[in-house]
Amino acid sequence: MFDDRNLKLSSRNEDAVTTYNQAVGSFLEYRTTAMSLAKRATDLDPEFCMAHCLRGYFFMVFGTLAVLDKARGALGEAQRTSEAATDRERRHVDGLRLWIDGDLLAANACWERILCDHPHDLLALRLHHFNSFWTGQTRALRSVPASVLADWRKDMPGYGNLLGMLAFGCEENGDYINAERYGREASDVSPDDLWALHAVAHVLEMQGRYDDGLRWLDHPLDIWNDRNPFRRHLWWHKALFNIDAGRLDGALELYDAAVMGEKSDFYLDIQNAASLLTRLEFRGVDVGARWTKLADYAENHIDDHALIFTDIHFVMSLAREGRFDAARRLIDSMKSYSGDQTKYVSSVIRNLGVPLCESIVAFEQKRYEDAIDGILPLRHVTGPVGASHAQRDIFDQYLLEAALRADKTSLAEKLIQERRFLKRGRQESGREAAKSHADLTP
């Protein structure tokens, strides 16, 4: 039997294969049904190797070590059933094993090799894209989707998803013209693909086109209620457009209504919330007690180092709340975790994650020169901590604010000139505008 792109599957159970295809489709569209569909596929056919592998992948996408044992369980079932599986499926089992072991570069190489022989394997492409994003392999975000594009026909299922990944890869590599073109085409072909919508939002953010961005994300807040927490990241982007447009109240309203989930401590929710509150406070907005919930979540995840970028935002929340002992425990835990040299992230945690976290703590302790000394040497090399250019801009914002508070006028002036050049459509507001137009004027 075959998947939606005519790739051979080892299962002979038609219902299981249909459910598997639905699970992959739900994953690509960020639907909340993805995991339950993958579980149903394994229930329908307990010998379905690729379905077990898919469940393992979905656990890993959760971005938390709390589900690592469940991922290992799925891997065990995939390995048990792999003897009767296809060669492509067995290679996916290897990819899952490498991911669980923390060998992220080898996992990506495994998926890229699969794509060399099976360029229509959209799952391999999406997983490669996911891990390239969270390991800062910016070039790969564009090069790997581009390498298979010629093998696809426009009428193939998932073509729009491929274009969405290519669009985002172009954007992260500064090719904004092609990024917007492919992203808009992807949204036309696959209007349910939030990643394509997200890619265009990134183009508009990086170019400072906040009015275009507000129009692009002009949707009812309940439009994606059937999607997983990624939907809140789109509202985070809309909040950034509001900030750039000087509509600070609108950004804070979006935080309460759509960015921060009521109960979720999902990694992306934490990142979105902490970085948005920081951006708003740097522009003079009183965010009240909103940090408390984030700091509480952080204290419950001291030893969860699945994603370095999340660790940094946990420290951000703890330091902002003045919980410096807890922030120190988290940083010490990061150092301990990085002692395992078998994990790709070990050196990244030591060389980037820890010093960035310590700089944020220094900032909140009003040791602004220490914050500057920590961030300035790293600000051009933060890619390996993962996430996008727009998300990592928070480090530059900390640096700018530290320079302003430490009265480092020449540094602040140069940073503001850089921001004006890179985002020419952006409207300055609040403290940054006051400093750039008044205190920094000879």
C-alpha cells in the first residue's frame, strides 16, 4: 500500500494506511488530531512500522524531555516491526533513534539521504526543516526544499506544504522576493498550511512592513481554534506588527486574548509570551503581573533542556520576576546537561546558551555593563540556539536597552542606526524613539 504521495508502506491494512495519511496531513497543518490519528493507525495495525515511527516523531516535536520515554517506547515498537518494513521506513526508524539520542546533525543527514532517493517524502522534509530551524542551520532551510522542488508536480498532494517550507527558507536566508512569492503561492495552493502563512508574515516583519503584516493576519481570533499551539505564534507576529505600528495597547490585548494560553506551558507559548512581554516593557508598557505565570512554569522545568531557546526564555521569566536563585539553578542545570558530549546541543549550551542566560540575569540585576559584555560578542553568532532571525532579535533588544540604561551612547546610537537600516518601514516608539531622537542627537 502507499501513502498520499505514492511512497510504499509496509502495512496491508487499508484503514490503518488511510489513518496514517490523515495523521501526516494533520501534522503538516498543525491540527490537534495528529497524535490521536497516529495512535489509531498503530491500533489498527500493530505491525505498521511507519505508524509507530510517526508516533515517536510526534512525541519529539513536543519539545520537552518529559515525553522522551514515550518516544523511546514508540521507537521500540518501530524497531520491533522493522524487519518487515520497507528500506525507506527502516531509515526513518534510524532517524528517530538519532533524534532521541540527541545526535541532531546525524538525524538531519538521515532525512536528507531519504530525500535523495525519495524526494516526495514530505514527512522527511518537514522533520529536516523542523530540526534545521531549532539548530540554526539556516542554509538548510532553503537548500533542502529547493533540492527536491523539480521532482514535484503542482497537482501533487502536499505541493503547497513544500512551497511553504521553501518560502520560509528563502526568508531566513534574506531572499525576501522569492520568499514572499513562494509563500503567497503556497497559501493559495494550501490555505490550511499555517507555515506558509507564517513565512509571509516573517518577510513582512523583516522588511518592517507592519501595515501589510496587519492586513495579512487580519483574521478572527477563533479561526484556528482547531490547530495546535503554533496558532498562537501567528498572533505573536501580529502583536509585533502592532508594536512596530505604535499600537502598544493592541499588542497587549493580543497577548491576553490569543498569544498566551490559559494553561499551556508548551515551549512555543513560553517563547512567544516572554519575548512579547519583554518587547512591550522595553517600550514603556506596564504589563502588570503577567510574568508570574511564566516564572511559575519555568520553575517547573528547571531540568528540561529539550530546546535551548526555551531555556533562555525560562531564565528571562525567572530573572524578570526577581527569582534569581531559581534562574541560577536552571543555568547550573544547563551546564550539567551540557556535560554529555554525545549530544549536539552540548557545545551550543556552553558557548551560547549559558552566557546569554547569564547576561539576561545581569540585565535584570541592573548590571548593564556585564549584560553588554556578555551579549555583544555573541550577537552575530546566535543562530545555533535555534529559532528565526525575528525571534533572536530579542538579544539585540536586550543589548540596546542595556546600552541605553548604562549610558553607552555611542553603542546605542550605532545599534539604532542598524535597526533603522534593516527595517526601514518600521515606526519607532517609546523609549527607543525618545533616545534616538533626543538624547542621542548632538
